[in-house]
Amino acid sequence: MSLIMVVDDDQDLGEMLGIVLRGAGFDVDIVDRGDLVIERFRKSKPDLILLDVMLPGVDGIELCQQIRQESQIPIVMLTAKGDTEDVIRGLEIGADDYLVKPFNSQELVARLKVRLRRTTPSAVGLRIGDLVIDENAHSIIRAGKSIPLTKLEFDLLVALAKDPSRVFTREALLSEVWGYRHATDTRLVNVHIQRLRSKIEIDPENPELIITVRGVGYRAGGAGVSEK
Amino acid sequence: MRAIALRWRRSLAWRVTTTILVLSVIVISLVGTTIYNQLSQGIFNEKLNTSIYDATTTTRSAQLQLALAPYERQTTVAKIVGDILSTTSVESAGTGRDVALLPFPVTARQKFTFKGTSNQLSLNSIPIGLRSGVRAHSTPQWDRATMVYADGKIDSGIVVGNQLIIPNSGRYEFYVFFSLKQQSDTLNLIIRNLVIAGLALLLFIALLTFLLTRQVISPLREAARIAEQLASGDLEQRMEVRGDSEIARLALAFNDMAVSLNQQISRLENLSRLQQRFVSDVSHELRTPLTTIRMAAQVIDEAKSTFDPVLARSAELLVAQTERFENLLADLLEVSRFDAQAAILDIQRIDINELVRRTSDYLDPHDDRSIHLHLPLHSVWVEADARRIERILRNLITNAIDHREGGPVEITVAESEHNVAVSVRDYGVGFSQKDRPFLFERFWRADPSRSRIRGGTGLGLAISLEDATLHQGTLEAWGMPGKGANFLLNLPKRVGDALGASPLPLVPEEFTTTE
């Protein structure tokens, strides 16, 4: 059973989220004060954090950054403003996904499940360029050195690497990696591709592993893939 | 010519300078002419007086010479006459004086007559009128004369005529000519100097006017330039204040005006910003409780199979109305964003066909064949904000589904060189011509007696129009009661391009022929 830490200052919403998530089969730990989050996080070691970015007194974005510094745990933000810079900043800092209030329960549960999904071990020794992807160990190895990735970044990279001949549209990636059904917010993809590149590309300005196909989307690049 | 007229109208400096110059030319030429006339008159009169005096003296001395001559001998007289003619001419060398001697017509019949001129002066030089005057009066007579010489030389001058009596012969007319050459030389010198002085004066006036007007006009020009910049929105522009003149006062007043304008505008901006912030904050604040309500409603709704019918229906209504409330909130927020002019396009290259297909699938998931798509076989690309275009399509299709009264909905996509067009046609209730202007108004209801369509926010078409306008596209509507409606969206293919003619008609073909 996965433990989800819900961080929300609105006690009623927190309680409701607890009801819905427990109903969906998750364990829930509700924190209603931003300043307690880090402490509780270290103690309870949740599998996912559901974080309301509009917390009084504490900057949700900063909180997100602090968590990210010590863990690659999936972070899903809750926000009342879906179109503001806050969302982009949160994603850039390291949040994996976000939900705009008011969201519905099914969508919430579906997204959380995608984030908690265990990547099924398949082709061993998947490669992208000079990187070796070890799905069992959930790690990326370059020249014997492991590169830490968040689970989402790992999923994104695996999705691209599994089908190197395919050009993925942003919508396709949203559906496969994030579990979106109807979505046109492609910023989510753009931001995470940038983050991923900054971690794995030797020169993020001139990416060789994840290649932008203008007007379409992205595909895996690198020496191991035949260029079309 | 037109260029000059234009400058005349447009440039104050030009107008002032030209006016002053024209006036100066008139005044200077008037003064110059007067001075010249006075001078030439004075010089002429002076010359005339001396001439008359001179002629009288000459005549007298000639008369004396003749009177003293032994007049019985004609040759002696002739010699004296010759002397008179030649001496005067000798005397005249420096002063341009010549003489002419003519007998009276009566005298001409005498035995001895004399006739002659000095320096080969032609007798024609004597004005006809003067001769009769001389014959009639014993006093000196004068006139202006043109002196013509046998060698073709011509000179203008004064001629003074007197009577001369030659003993033994009779009365003669004796004319003394005085050249005015010296005087006219003097006058020419005066004219030249006057003209030079006049031109110098004009130049001076022109320069002065130019400098003065520049001094006055350049702050005015500056004011005009700054006023234009203010008008175009640069509220920080101020005039430079120098000294304590009227211009400085103008600059001060101008700057005061700009400051108060700026304050007013920022006050209003502040107010409207506060207002919009408030709307936006309210919407956002409502979202948290709404999320709780929505999730609670869903939990209740999921358990409704165990409820009695009244409770179950209430749960359904709760869910539906929560959703409606949510849509309303989202639309309100969108409207406030438009009002704040904070709506920004997120431009991508999108395939309208794909978007239409996706949207209609989403809205008509049962695929009951009531939505007919007429799409080109190839992709239709357009640079647009996918989220907004999808929202327009969703609003138009929902609107058509709501009003179709069981009829089909037809969606057509077409493109031209510059445009991409989508029309959404239904065959339902339609709307009357008088409703047309209100169609895109917020919260407007076509028929108050008709109940509001469930779930509609009343903002859909208003937002769609704003979205289309944001793309520099158009959204038009045609309708006829009982015959249905047609909504036509036109978007430029490229951002910032102008729209061309719509590739699709607004009015359906079956109605264009009858009207």
C-alpha cells in the first residue's frame, strides 16, 4: 500500500482528500502546516507528496525544492491558478505534475496511480546514446557512474528509449507518461524535457540524446539509433 | 506649388517669416521710391534753375555781342553768330551744354538769315511746343528735350529758349541745351545705393524674423512633439523649463497637466487593477471549497445506488450543479483575464482537422451520427493557441447541440490562401435578426421564456468571440427562427497576418438565393 502525504492548509479539503484517497486504497498522512512538512516527510517516508502550493507563510515552491534536494519522490502540486508562473516554476524546481482546483476525484486518483506505477521491467540493458538504462535498479549509468533521476524523468526517458524510431508528440507523452486523457498543456512536457536534458545531456544547449523534432515533438537520439 | 501651400498651412515659422518678408518688401520699396522721387525732383529743379539762369545769361551776352557788332556788314554778323555758337559749345565742353539758333518764320524771309547749332546738334532736338512758346513770350521758356546729334549720339536734357534779335536780320529763337547726364549719373548712384540698402535691410529682417520665430516656435514644436508622445502613451515625457518667460510658463503648465494626467491614469489603472485582482482572487479563493464540495459530491454520488430515489436524484443534481458552478467560475476568470487584457496567446502550429475531430468526439462520444464532419482530406495547419481554439470549437459545438432540436450538426473546415475557416451549422431553433447583435453578449439569453440550457454558463460565445479576436480572427453568426443557425470562425493562418475573404459562406447556400 502506498503512503501519500497530503500537504494542505485547508483542513476540510485535507480531510476530503484523505477520504477519497483512502477510498482509492492509499494510506494517507495529512499535514496542514507547511513548516512541519520536512520533519514529517523524513519521519514517515511517503511514496508521493500531494502539495498545495498556496500555503500561508510558507512558499510551496520553496518547500518543493527542499524536498527535491533530499529525495526523488514524486511530487504532485495542487494549485488554484493553473495558468500562472507558479506552475511553471514549480515544475522547473522538480514537481512532476500538477492539478488545478477544482479537480475531480477520478482524475486525481488516476494521476496519482500513474505516478506510483511500478515500471515493469522489460528489455534489460535499454540504451540511449552512451547511457545504459537499468530498469530494475531505476538508474541511469554513464561510464559506470549512476545519474540520479526522479521517477518521472526516468519514465519519460524509458518511454523515449523503448521506441527510438518513433517521434513522440507532446500529447502522446502526456498520455503515456503522465496519464492525461484530454490535455493541451504541453508546457508540462517541455519543462520536464528541459530538466531531463540538464541532467543527462553533455551539452544541454545542443541535445544529442533527446532530440526536438520541430512542429511535432521529441525522439530519442544518440549513437545507438539509426538517424532518419 | 502644392508643396508651398502645404508648408504655409503646416509651418507657423514659415508663415510668419513669409508674411513679414512680403510686408517688408512693400514698405521698403515704397520708402525707396519716395526717397528717389524726392531726390530726383530736387536735383532736377536745381538743374533747371541754374539752366534757366545760365541760358538767360548766355542769351544776354550774345545779345550784347550782337548789339555791339557793326551790323551793316553781314559777314561780321555771321562771324559773331558763329562765335556765339562755337563759344557756347566750347564753354559747354565740361557741362554738356549746346545751343541752337533758329530764325522766326517771319525773319526767315529776310535777306540775311542765320541758322545753326553747336556740336552738330540736330534741330529736331527742339520740342515743337517749345518753339511757339518762345516766339510768343519774351521771357525764357523751358522744356525737357532729347538731344540728338548728327553722329547718332543721344542725350537727355533741359532746353531753355529765348528770343534773340540779330540786327539787320530780325528775331531769332535761341535755345540753350543742358545735358542731364551728370544728374542721371548721380541718380543712378542713388538708386544703386538705395537698392543695396533695401536688400541688406530685407536680409536683416529675414534673419531677425527667422531667429525670433525660432526662439518662439521651437519650444512650441517641442511642446507639440511631447504632447504627441504623451498622447501615444508615453506618460513620462516632460517639457524642459528654462527661465521665466511665457514659454517657460507654458512648459510649466504643460508639465503640470502631464503630471495630473499621469496621476489620473494611474489612479484609474490602479482601480481597475484592484478590481480585476479582486475578481481573480475571489475566483481562486472559491476554488478550494469548491474542490472539497466536488469531491464530497462525487463520494455521495457514487453511493447513490443505496439511496432512495429522492436522495439519489438530489445527489445527481449536486454533482451536476457543482460542475456547472465550476464552469461558471472558470469562465468568469477567463472573462476577467480578457478585461484585464492579460490574455496571452500560446501559439503552436496545429492541425484544425485534428482539433475538430477530437473536440467533436469528446462532445459526442456516443457517435450517434448526429454530428457530420466535412473536413478536407489533408491536414489544415494554422498557427494558433490550441487551448483557445479548442474552447471556441467546444463552445460552438455545444451551442449547436443544445439548439439543434434533434437535427444534425454540420461542421465544415476549409482553407484559403490566408484563412482557415470552420463553420458550425445546426437546423434547430435559430435566432431572429434582432437578436443578432446580442448573441455574443455576456449572460445574454435568446428567449427568456426558454429555460436555460443545462450546464451553460452564458459566457461561452462571449469568450469565443474574445478568443477569436485575440487571434485577429473573426467569429460571425447567421440565424433564422426555426431554420437553425450557422457560426463561422475565420483565423489567419499565420500569426499577425491579415485575414482574407472567408473560404466558407456565413449565410447557408439555400438562403442566399431566396434573399
